[in-house]
Amino acid sequence: MSDVLSLLTWVNIRFMLEGLGLTLVISALSIACSVALGAVLSILRGSRLRVLRGLSMAYVELFKNTPLLLWIMFTFFVAQLPPLPAAVLAFTLFTSASVAEIVRGGLAGVPVGQYEAARSQGFSAPQMYLFIILPQALRNMVPALLSQFVTTIKDTSYLWGAMALQELMGRGMILMNSYNSTTQIFALFALMALMYFVVCFALSQVVRAYQRRLRGDW
Amino acid sequence: MGEVFAPYKWAALAERWPDILAAFGTTVGISALALVIALALGFAFGVLSVSRHRVLRIVTRVYVEVVQNIPLLLQVFVLYAVFPLLGLSLASFWIGVLAIGVYHGGYISEVVRSGIGSIHRGQFEAARSQGFSPVQTMTLVILPQAMRIILPPLAVQAANLVKNTSVLALIAGGELMYFSNSFAGDTSYYGPAYVAAAVLYFAICFPLSRAAVYLEHRMLVHRHVATGDASEELASDPVEVTPGSHDITGHAAAEALAGGVGTMMEGATLLVPARQAPSPRHPLHAWDAAGECDGSGDAPFTGCQAAEIAADFGLEAAQEALAASDGDRMRAWQALHTRAGRRRLGHGRPGAGAGRTMPHGALPRPRRRRGPARGKRGRSGR
């Protein structure tokens, strides 16, 4: 017991929390970029030009059907980017495929009349999406986007193994090197698991609460 | 960029083709075995999560939340560290199978739960009123119907599972991603190694996700045919998560995201708005006026009322049987529940036999069941 307590010093906890901070920063950046890219992709998906539609579909299929780890390796080793941009780029590429589908679902939820009304009032296509359609669609997309956020947070745990980026998993593994009793190692695993769990579980509860509210409105 | 994909690098990769094939085989093997575990766990926990027993519901909830909110890689690492401690030396292949199976079992359990939740509660009540046991209700009535809804997200899950086998590269799992990494590390020919892996992963996952899209489409069409007007509502439902966008799809996903610990019965009415308001030509409309079973007069007809009607018939039958057997409760019980008892009562008192005065279909079913065919016939007759 005492060796577990010796582990729980403020220095160690802070060390881990910094890792958690990096995890959240990478996830948030990736989600933000993914939403932008995903919105473009899903609007292209509805384009009148066959080529654009095809490109968007090919992109989504490519990234939906290949592992994330592969793209992390790809951006880091093949594109030779520094770790942080490589991580954000890999996550953005991968997540935007999923987000494109979410946005498409959100857009489908906006009544056709809204499109027609926007066009009749003289909005151009970009204006229509930016001011009329996307704000409404966003409301319906929030739960799915937050779930995607949870997925991304969990997936950032690859980054330590792939490119030695010191996010939560990495910080835990670094600490593990300086403690060698079995109890301490499992205590560290438990601590990491707990930190991931608290963040992800809280987010998924937000998703549920939001869903409930959305449903209550109707 | 041209240098990254230089032809001689491709040639070096091509020379290793037996290893690529072996690694690909390992990926397929891990995926298949993990899928078996995930399906077993998923269906078991999915069914238990709609159980009436609070403890079982809590257990499934804890399993799902723990598994879904902790990174897979961390789970793999923990298993990797736990087994030597128990004195077991498990190859990373089996650690992978176990960890990925358990991880996706949690997701499949949610898929199954929301599939069951999307079945109209009338189906449960009807099945119970026809004397199906809980297990029979689930396996013979509910799950066959829920499969239509479960299958599309299940295919998505299978594709995700294949993709997730790549984490085993980080514990030297010997599968495709590990081969690419080690080949890339040995030779520094990164480009071809990762492109080849991408192509091979795509080759497995693409058919699976196409299957998901196809099944989803078929489900929507089917539902349209079944209810007359469901697909339109479904298509315009804003909370619907489109196929592949997340680990679960469709209405089911929306419910799964929203549902929490809520039981199946609570979820069922919220879940399928299309069925809550069937088209005017829907036969269930005939029952609208009587829809006060759950307190709301305008609720559509549910199996709840069927159960009430059945209960009324049953009470009547019981009273008649009691009268016929001169207040002897034991004999009345036998008359109601056993064929022999009914025959004895009918035989002993000609003209007053319980079996003759009561309509056959209204009698509670005898203990020895003939199987579901009879229940189905009774239901469609109504």
C-alpha cells in the first residue's frame, strides 16, 4: 500500500495531468479541423459535379476502411512531419471521414424548405450553408461529434507508441520506467485508466444529457 | 515524394511476399477469433442489459462503460502485463484476440441492446401473453426481428474490429501493421510498407462497410413495406447517425447514445416514432379509441391492451372453471392448466365442462407447450 501511496505525489499527478492536457489539446484540434474538412466533404458529396461527389466518396471510403495507426505512421515517417503536426494531421484525415458522415446526417435533418427559403432570399450557396443550414445542422450533430471526440481521445493513446509524443499514455509509461514493483505498475495502469475513464465517461454523459434534451424539445 | 516510393523499394517489399501473406493471415485470424468472442459477449450482455433484474442491468452497464471509455491500447497493455503475473505465458496473438474481443463485445452489446429496444413493446407483451417464456420471447420473437436492425451496425463493428487489430503492432502482435512497421524500420522503405498495409486493410474492411450500407438500405426498405410510412420519417430524423459515422448506426445509435440505464420498455416507444404514428391504413388504428392502457388516451394500440384483453378472457375462464368445479380451487386450476384436468371436468359434468363453454383460444395455454407456431397463429387470427 505504501508503495502505491509513494506513487501518488503531486509531482507525479501533475506530470500525468500535463499529459492529459496534451491529449485533450490534440483531440480538440483534430476535431475542430475534422469538422471543417468534414463539412466541406459532405457538401461536396451533395455536389452536382460527378467528379467532386466521387472524390468525396473515395476519401471517406479510404479513411473509413484503413486503421488510424497506419495514418499516424504515414504522416510521421513518410511525410516526415514533426510529431505534433503529424499527429493532428493523421487524426484530422482519419476523423474527418467519420465527421463527414455525421455532417451529412445533420444536413439531411434540416428541412428542404430551409434550403429553398435561403435560395429564395438571395443567399449564395456558401452563404446559405454558412448562415442558414450548418447552424441548424450543428444542433443535431453535437451528440455524434462529442462521441467522436471521445473516440479521438481514446485513440490518442497510440501516439506514444507510434511517435513518442508524451500524451497521457506516454506520461504514464514514462513514470512506469521509474517504478518497478508490480503493485506500482498496476497502480499506474489503474491511474491512467481512471483518468481516461473520467474524461470519456463525463463526455459521454454530456452526450446523453444533450440527446435527452433534444428529444424533450420535440 | 517520388523518392519515397522509388521502384527498388517496392521490389524489396515484393520479395517479402510470404511474410506479407503470413502477416495478413494473422490479421484475419485475430479478427475472426476476436469477432467470435465479441459476438458471444455482445449478444449475452446485450440481452442481459434489458433484463428485469437490476443487478444484471448494472453489471452490463459497468462492463460497457469500462470497456468503451478506456483506450483499447491501455486494455491490451494491461492484459499483456497481467498474464505473466498469473503465471501464464500467452502469445501476443491470444492477448490480442482476447483484448479486442472483449473491447468490441462492449460495443456489440450496445448494438444488440438498441436493436432489442427498437422492437415495439407490443411484441414483448404479445409474446408473453401467448405464454412464451422470457428466453423463448427473446430467441424466437424479439431477436429474429431485431436482427434486421442489429446487422448493419454489426457489420460496421466488424470493420472497426479489423482496423483495431492494428494496435497489436505496438505489442509485437505479428500482424499486418507489425509487419509494415518492422519492414519499414529495418529498411527505412516507409512508403511502400504502409501503402501495402493500407491496401490490404482496405481489402478486408471495404466489403464489410459496403455490407453495412447495403443492410441498412435493405432495412429501411423493409420497414417502409412493413409500416407504409416509416422510411420517410426515418430519413428525415435529425438524430439519426448515418452508417459508418460512428460505431453504431441509425435510430439504434441515437437511442444507444441517449439511453443510459433506461430499460427497454422505456426506450421502445421513444425509439420508433414511425411506428408510433402508423399510417391511417395501418390496422392498429382500429384500436386507437381503446388506447388507454398506459394512461394516455391517444396512445396507439399496443400489446399491452392485447394482454389486458387476454387477462379479461383469462379471468372469465378462471371464474367459469371455478364455478364448474364447485369451488374446488385445485380442480379448477387443473382444468385451466392441464389438458387432463380439462377433460376430467368436462367429462364429469356434461354440458358444464370448462373446455366446452370457453372459446378455445381464450383459454390460458396448457403447461405443455406446442411451440411457437400456435402462438403465431393465434396472433395473426386477431
